[in-house]
Amino acid sequence: MEKSDLSHHILSRYNEELERVRTSVLQMGGFVEEQLKQAVTALVQGDSRLGEQVARGDQKVNAMEVAIDDDCSRILATRAPAASDLRLIVAVIKTITDLERIGDEAEKIGYIGSRLAAVERPADRYREIKHLGRLVADMVHESLDAFARLDPEGAVSIAKKDRLVDEEYEAIQRQCITFMMEDPRTIRRALDVLWVARALERIGHLSIDEVEKHLQSRSQRNQGQGTQTEAAGR
């Protein structure tokens, strides 16, 4: 095999490995997104079994993070990526860390939903939490979509939703404080709802972090794209 053919083969294999990592991140993100939706559903519908199922599912999230991290470490060790690809891989590692944290927050919501299933639900059936959960799930989905398409416009849309999430969270805080002051018997449930709202707000912020990492790695990778062939031929 001539040197040029060998370099092309190595470059092709290298690109395939990067694409597999990218696909794995999207698969992990899709699972985490579903975990989030089911956690909120468990709370709203009072489904303790679903809440427990979400909590157990966090083990799968952790396993996916470890597997992707191992793939990235292997690429770093065996391919000596150029600076642009190195930044991409570092961004992927940070992204799966954020996804794992989102999974942890979904696990927390699942546990709380399971516990609240044994308590009488409020008249509004957690309407505000349902709305906030839908808003945050949209942010996670759009973040993953921006990662898949490397779309800078996605960051603008998600940033707007993040402001709405903050407003919804503050409204839920005020509502829960009012309930606790008016009826001390609601304190335990109100505190649990506050924990859920805080977890959802945290997920919203993590979604913003994801998009920023994607766009930064894309910009830097485009600047150094011309060095990829040289790195692959080492």
C-alpha cells in the first residue's frame, strides 16, 4: 500500500471513530431526554412504579458516559488528534458530563415522584411542574439537535427558553412559599416540589452549557480543519 493510500485509510478510520463517538453522544442524549420526560410524568400522574424505573435507569446513563469517555480516551491515546479535533473531543467529554448530570437530576425527580405518589395530589395536579418540565425537555431536545446539525441558531432559541425557565422557577418558588405559610401541613410536599423545580432549572442551565460547548468546538475545528490530514498521517 502506497503512503498516500495508507494516509487516506488512516484518515477514513479516524473520521469513522469520531462519527461513532458523535452518534453515541446523541444516543445517550436521547435516553437522558426520555428519562427526564418520564420522571416528570411519574410526578404528575402519581406513578410510583415509573418514578422508580427512572431512578434505576440512571445506572444506564452512567454506563453510557463511561463507554463514551473510554472511546474518547482511546482516540486521544492512539490518534494524537490535531488541535481542532482535540477541542472537539474535549467538548464531547464535557457534554457527556453534562448529560450525566441531567440524568442525575432526572433520577432525583423520579425518586421524588415515586414518594409523592403516596400523597394526595394538589388540585392543580402539579400543572406548573408539568409546564416547566415540558419547557426544559424542549431545551434538552433542541440542544441535542444543535449538536447533531452544528446549528448556531439553536443557541439563540435555547437562550430564550432559559429565561422562561428562570421565570417559571421563581413563580413556583413564590407559590410554594405561599402554600407553606397558609397551611403548614403542605410543607413537606411543597419542599419536594421546590426540589423538583430546582432540578428542572438546573437541567435548563446544563442544556445551555451543552450548546455553548458544541458551537465553540465547531468554530475552533473549522479554523484548524486543514491540519487534520497531517495528524492522521503520523
